[in-house]
Amino acid sequence: MPSIAGGGRGRLFAAHRGAIWWLQRRQHPPFSSLSGGGGRGGTPHLPVLIVGAGPVGLVLSFLLTKFGIKCAVIEKNVEFTRHPRAHFINNRTMEIFRKLDGLAGDIERSQPPVDLWRKFVYCTSLSGSVLGSVDHMKQEDFDKVISPISVAHFSQYKLVDLLLKKLEGIGFQTCLPGEIGNSTQDLGLESKILMGHECTSLQQTNEGILVGASVNNGGRILERKLHCGLLLGTDGARSTVRELAGISMEGERDLQKLVSVHFLSRDLGRYLSTKRPGMLFFVFNPGAIGVLVAHDLEHGEFVLQIPFYPPQQMFEEFSAKVCEQIIVKLVGWEPADIQVLDIKPWAMHAEVAEKYIGCNNRVVLVGDAAHRFPPAGGFGMNTGVQDAHNLAWKLGLFLSGVASPSIVQTYESERRPVAIFNTELSVENFKAAMSIPATLGLDPTVANSVHQVINSSLGSIIPRNVQKAVLEGLFSIGRAQVSDYVLNEKNPLGSLRLARLRSILDEGKSLQLQFPAEDLGFCYEEGALVAEDCGEKTQKGVKLEHSKRASREYIPSAKVGSRLPHMRVRALPASSEGVFSTLDLINRDKLEFVLIITPLKESYVIARATLKVADEFKLSAKVCVIWPQGSADVEVEESRSELEPWTNYVDVEEVPRVSGNSWWEMCQVSRKNVILVRPDEHIAWRMESDMVRDADSEVRGVFSQILCLNCHQV
């Protein structure tokens, strides 16, 4: 393991010099205007302005407010959309939601029962032959072996509703355009969500960013100016902030175009709940092809995704009546209560922003504004929420004058590689999803190739009506491959295709719901941490071989940059707190570092140094001593005698695991290690305690590196 103090006198001197420089400079903090107050010429000023009130923007505003940072949100729409959009919430995001005033518990109580959404179903119609199905939940998901909470299935608009309630609980107010008047001054913007405010311009100033917003106030267009120290773009895949900041996207565009149909049918919901419950239904028959997302079977809420090939197919052709007809073809019978609520065209992209930070470090992209994935695997919103979680604590320490401005740059160096990896994985998942229709004789690549030829210069000489006829003819031939005549066990070709389909499903080569290794096992290689110089390749620092699905099992690790592994522990002496997760050692309401040790003399020395140095740096820190199972209260008294006069420590004992491994064995390190955990539950530093010669110097160097105090950047 690398030693900061032992890595050369020059490195140690630089770390100490940077720390001294920063501690002195905090008397006159950079971006002094970020504390709030007036902006340019009386223009309202905020430390942080967030553009976009989707889940990512709302999570970010909640976290920043909890950390004492004043912020506001502007949203171009006058009301929040009721389209379900994203719906799968993975383990890591649910862990983050546990820390948002019980949001995860609210989701668990409100989501549909897991037995109604644990499967993906492949069929010829929703009431016809089932070609196969995959159950994506395992017993360990319910036993909470790798995480203290399970994944969830919960529509995005319902999540937004819950987030708004949480924000109201900490003083936020949602304001319509007419509720804030026509003045551009003295609005008292802090802790407000301003609806109907569209970001139209950005201008850099000496103090930050001057934002122009267009407001439709009862038909009267008002141009409002808002001044902020930092502008955070959480305004989605077609981000205006990204465009105004001049940041381009890199990757593949238009992998697939689709029409999304949001509809209700309690009849269909009741039928599927009793006959074949599932989350996703992949339906293939001669009349229609589509993917049905069952957002809520109990209430009959669905979204149908239909392949779309413009310009031969016009979006205007997908009227509510036409969409109802397609739904009936996919169902196999006609529900009496189909209600089409919304029809939208959309394009699937696989892109990541060339950079996350622009305009002299004053503009930061978060969530879909920074990356656009295919929906296969559900990484879009989850990656965005985790972006917000990574950024919030860094902004909290920077804007409070504890960390250097350079810590904001580590958001990009940590999160952008994650987005690149998740983009590649999402594309691979999309291909896995397409392998099923290809096996059935409906190869989407053939349709896409013909479509490209028709749209090429060669195809452009063909009249539009002929182009459409050719395309429709191709689709008819393709859909005939899944007719009952072809797709049955008595037909040699159909029997072969069905056998191949079963093989794909049985071997886990179809689209999966959960990705534990990528969800919980991603590891930051560089950033606000003390990197390990051990030559190990981490799951995000290198491109994994996507085809090796069997290797996607999550393996707990205490590597620097990893999320702290989950293990159940019990507070000592015995208390009313009962059993809780190691992830709960990290404070949910304030920015706090946690040092995890075992009760060894050398480790206590580093613990005392950590509490002392954290106090010097004006940081909140806590020590956690993990004792073996069955430790007596009298033994635990050792912590008090070793750590006094410090009181910010906790003793816990391990709760036995099925595997029988201790905490340190699970983490794959010796019990001599000390582990420093950041406020976002990722490991910032690890060291064997008997390798440290000068604990105070070592810890000063560690905190200097994490807080980027060696960088004199303004």
C-alpha cells in the first residue's frame, strides 16, 4: 500500500505546504460571492443554480440543502410530466435513497409487489403462447446479502412526487410563473423550484454565471436574469445547458427510433397479474411487434415501445386509434378500457459528453445531460442519481471553504469513466435484447440495413410511396417468421429456433435486469482519494469483456475507490439501535469521514491522528472500531481509554454471515488495515497500520490529497 508520508520528502512537503496554504487562504475564501447575497446590478444571486427538476436535479438540490449549500432549481415545464419514463431503481441508487429522509422506505411501500415484476416474458401475444421467461430475482436479493436494501420498480413521475415531498419537508417551495411576480430582483430564490423557467443564455462573469431565463407568465413572456456561482445542468438528454456551454457529445447516435405509447387498462392489468405477471413483455406476432413495460399491473399502467422507421413512417400516423389497434394485436383480445394518455417519438443514443465541466469550471453537467444510454439495463437515471451523490459532497466541502476548488474536477475524473463503461454495457444489453427476435427470424439489423439503403442517395430516387411499400413489405415478411405456421415444435425450422431461444434464456445471454458487479462493484481509479499503486485493474478503469456474463457477480472489496462493502453489525455496548449496515456508519445528514479500524494498538494511533487532523482541517470525522462477534463490553472499554479525550467514535461487533467470513476477510484485507470512507460511502484511503511511521503526517497528507489542497487553482 502506498504511504503518503513514506513516499518521499518532496511529496510530503508539497502536501503539507498545500494544506498550510489552503488553511491560510480559507480566511479569504475563493468565490466569495458564493455565500449568497446580491449579484450583478441587483440581479438575484445564488451559490448554486440547478437547471432541470427531474429526479437528478431534485436529488442534487436535496443533498446540497442538507449539506448547508443554498440553491434553487429552474424547470422549463410549467408542470411535472406524468409519463412513467425510467422505472428500475438499482441497489446503489436505493442505498443512496435510504439516506434521503427515508425515501427508499417510501418507495418500497409504494411500489407494486415484487412477484408482479420480477420476470421478463417472451410471447407471441400477451394472451398467446409463452416462448420463454426469465425470473431476475434471487434469494440473496431478499436476504440482503450484498446490500441492505433490494432493487425497486417505481415509475419516475411517482419518484418525483416523493422527492418533492421530501424537499418540502426541508423548506423547498414549488412556484408557478404567476406566483413570483414580474420582478427580476429580490425574488428570494433560495430553496425554490421555479416552474416555467427555460434557460436561454449563459454569460460568464467575474463572480460566476449570469443565466437568462424565459418565463411564460400567463401569455406574457418575461426575460429574467439569475446570477449564480455554479450552474448545474440536470436538464436531460437534450440539455440546453450543455449546448449553451459548448460541450459536445461523443458516441453513437440513433441506434433505434421508437414510438412510446403511455396507456391505462385495468382489464389488462388484472389479466396479466393473474395469468402471467412480469415487468417487460417482448411480443412478436404477424400483426405487430413491441415491448410492453408494465409499470403498475395493479393500476393497469403501461408503456408500449414500438419500432419506428422515419421518414417512410410518419409519427403523425401513430394516432391514438392506431396505437389502440396495435395494443389489441399485441394483447390478443380487446380490453374494454384502453385509455391512451400520451404518444411520443424518441431516439436511442449511446453518448457521453466530451467533458462534464465547462465555462472556467462554473458549469457542471449531471445525469442525462452528461450521458445518454440505451434503456437496456436501466442505467440512465441510476447513473444520474449516483452522479449527483458524488458531486454533492464535493460541492459541500468546497463551498464551505474546506476543500480546494479542484475537488470539483474530481467529479469528472471519477464519474465520466463510469458513464463510458455504462454506455458500452447498455449497448451490449441492447444487442442482447435484439438477439431474441434475431433468433426467431426477425433480425433487426436486416431491417435497419434496408432502411439505411432506402434513405441513402440511391434510395432517394425511389418515390416515397414506393419506399414505404418496400419497407412495409419487408416487415410483413419478417413478422411472418413468428406465425403459428412457422413457430411451432412440429416445424423443423420453428423447432430449431425455439430451442435456440431457450438456450439463450437458460444461459443468461438475454437482456438481464440486475448487474450486481457494475451496480455495486464500480471503483474510482483517480479523484478525491489516495490511489493504490498495486497494479490491479478495477472494474471501471478498464473495459471488461462484456460477453463474460458469468463473471458479473459482485465481489465485496475494500480497494480504494470502491463503495464500502455492506455487512450487518451491532452497536456496542448493546443498545436499542439493534443491527444495522456498515453503510449506516456514514452520517446521512452531514459531511463526515469515517475511519474503520480493528482494536489494535497501531490502529488506535492512526485513529487519534485522524480525529486530530480532521479537527485541524475543520472536517467532521468519526472512528468506527469493528470487534469480532461475541466481544464483551469490558473489552470495548479499550476504545475509550485509547481514544480519549475524543468521543466521536463508535464500537460495533460483526453479525455472523452465512459464509462465516469476518469483516476483514470479506473485504479481502488483513485486520491490520485502517479504511477511510468518504461522505459518499466510497473508500478514500487504506493502509496497514503497522506501516505508518508518523501518523499525524500521514493523515495530513491523506486529507490534503482528498481535498485537493495541493492544487492552487481558483
